[in-house]
Amino acid sequence: MHIVRFIGPVTGQATIGLDDGVHLTEIDGTIGDLLRLTVEELRDRCAAADGPRHDRSSVRLLPPLDDRMEVWAAGVTYERSKAARMVESEKAADVYDLVYDADRPELFFKSAAWRATGHGGHVSVRGDSEIDVPEPELGLVVNRHGEIAGYTVVNDMSSRTIEGENPLYLPQAKIYLGGCATGPAIRPSWEVPDPYALGIELTITRDGGRAWHGEASTGQLHRRLDDLVGYLFREDVFPDGVILATGTCLVPELPFTLRAGDEITITISEVGTLTSTVVAGKAGMPGF
């Protein structure tokens, strides 16, 4: 079962529901409403769902976040990501080495709900960057109480050019229109027995052929998921919940860069597959 947000075929409005693989069963409210509940309350709400049903193939999915939700991200949580960040930032390589072993993780704001795109949507490469890559990440869907309510897929787009120039440019490298995709849905946490044993696969397709491919596992995480959530909630509140991307271990080697027209496919086992098409700059982002 997945919790989805979609365009209602009758109302034409954003709607939420449960996806059983064949049909979608509507639930009243928003994703934010669900994440104001405890995990136990959310589980009961899902079990009692009895709204209108729709054929799964007849609806268009939306990013699984709304209201006042935000996307945050953790960095340098895998050995591979630490090595990649050190290579691209030779002037400040020690910064990434230090944070990898520190008690406090690197956490940064990634996107507001309105800025994130969903499955089948677009992501962009910055016009002022020469090397841009996707970063496939397990997203923790966390309720307002700091409980992990579910999991989703996050594409944490990144400008290696900008961040490599100076670590203080991280917000510009990470936070921009077209820089974050999430989806296609939320897999409830109670249906994922071991989040540290999920396969992650990234494929970049260009001109009909495979331009880059890699596979990894959340078993390579250097951090505990509840530890990342604990630091995020230490001195902050998320009234409608939050998505926390947990870092990546699949980074295309330099000098690989995305190009407009590339297709990015990220699959996390037991969670879902998120596909995005690359455009050039904010001018290429439709609907904004």
C-alpha cells in the first residue's frame, strides 16, 4: 500500500488516497493533515479508508507533500558521498571529513512543498553551473511528532561546480527552482520491516541509451535514521510534517554532468520509482 496525492478525476483538485496497485481509495484531507496524526492514528485512518475509488491508471500523481510541509536533507551520510564531496572541494576537503565522523550531522533546507516536483515531472540544471548531478536518496516522511511515518524517493539535485568552489555556497548549489523531486508516493513505515536493507538504483538515460547507472543500498548508511530526525527536531517544529532526505551514495564520477533532455530514474526497493526529465534552467521549468 502507498499513500498518494493526485488530481481527482471528478473534481480536478488535489486529492489524497491509498494506492493498492490497482485502485486508489480517497481519504479526506491533505498529506499535512495525515502527518498531524501519530503513526498509530495514521495506521488506523488508513485501515478505515472507504472513500470513492478510482482506477489507478486514470489519475495523475502529484508530489506527496503539501500545506506547510518542507523538504530537508542530510549530507555526508555515506562513505561514497564523503569521498565525492572531498574530491570536488579540494580547498576545503577537511570539512567533509570532519562532519562524516562528527556526532552532529549535516542538515540543510532543500525545498518548500510548492517548489518540489513529482513523478513524471521536471528537474533543472542551473544556468550558472557546469557540472550538475542527481542525488538519489531515501526520504523519511516524518510527522509533526518526530515519528517516521513513511518513506519516499527524493532526487536531491546538486551543482557540483558551485558547491566545489566554496562549501558556503551549498544553499545555491542545492536550493533552486527545479532542484528537488519527490515521489511517487509514501510507503507507510509499518510496511517496511528494515529501512537499512533497501536497494537504491540510479539510471540516467540520454538519447535513448544509458549514460550512467549505479546501484547501492541503505545498508551503507553511516548514520541512524532516528538520529537524523532527532537532530532535525531538536530546536525546530514541523506542524504539517517534513520530508528528510537521508543522503546519497550514488554520485556520477567527475566530469559527468546532466544535460537537458536526460531522463533520471531512481528506484528504491519497497518504496517506489521516481522519474524526472531534465531541463535547462528556470526558464525550462513548466508551470512556474
